[in-house]
Amino acid sequence: MNKLEARLNKLEDKIKQPNFRKNKGLGNEVGYYVFDYPAEYELLVRERVKYLSNKYEKGIHDFHLVVFDLYDLIMDLLEQEGFIELCQEFEKTKGFPEITKAVNEMLRMEEDNQNNEVLAHIKKNTPPDSVVFLTGVGKCFPMLRSHKVLNNLHQFIDDVPVVMFFPGQYDGQSLVLFSEIKDDNYYRAFKIVD
């Protein structure tokens, strides 16, 4: 756990750096990052994210820290559309794989879709001079896959750095959720800290 706490401290140091927030790397690539961690430390990571969110409230520093819990976001969107009860009934009659497919279609999570509900919400609620934290990846599996979020987000946000908190392992190419479930390969994000 001491190693994880040291990495979380490095993460905070990194987001405070003005060069980091300019969001361009050496090759002018968009600043997408993954903070991976052992899933058993989920609660510790949640607490640190909450602490950082409170510490870097709007107006106190020269940037905004905006946190989006992907699970909460999905549930809010389903509720707004009046689909919660429908999803529960659909799951009973068709099963969980079919409800996962239906929710992805409703949220427009297909590749290269400019009408993606989740990502449009993130864009709409991300002010300039922000750092975006994405959390809740493990809670929303398999409804929402992390590689889909990362693959599509660049169509919506490319002017602020985005950090996805990932309960598993990321080696710079592969996302392995809970250190057991291999997601599709993803090459655009960088490990924010080792």
C-alpha cells in the first residue's frame, strides 16, 4: 500500500504542473493517461480522488479538477431517459448480456459515434483549464468498457488532460481489468506515473 500511496502523491504532483495541463506531449499527442492500481485498493483510491477533488475546487487553484464517475453517469443517464425499470425487466426476460448490449446502444457507445451520451456529458461539463479524472471503471463493467471510452473520448475532448483510474493493469498497450479480464488493446494513453 505504501507504493500505491507514493504513486498517488506523484499523481498529485503531476497534475499541479503547468506543462502537464498544457496537454501536449513531445510528439504533440493528446494527454490521455491511465492510473492503474490493484483492484483491492479501490476504496483507498476513491478516498484519495475525493480528497483531491475537494482540495482543487473551482476557483481555488489555477485549474479545475473535474471528476466523472462513469457508473454514476450511466445510471443518471438511464434514469433521465426513464430506462431504469425497463432495464430491470429486460434483464429478467433477456439476461444480462442483452441488457449490456441494449444499454450500450442507448448510450451510443459504438466506435466513432458523435452522439455518444456519456462522452457528450463529459465534454459539456468540462470547463477550460481542467484536469479530468474518470473513475468507476470497475463498477460499470461490463456495461461500459474502458477501451471504448478512451477510443472515443478524443472526438470530444482534446484540449485538457484526462486521467482514467483503472482497477487493474495497464502496460502501455493492454488494459487488464481486475488484473484478470483483458480488454482490447489501447495505445493512445500513457501511464501517468510508474
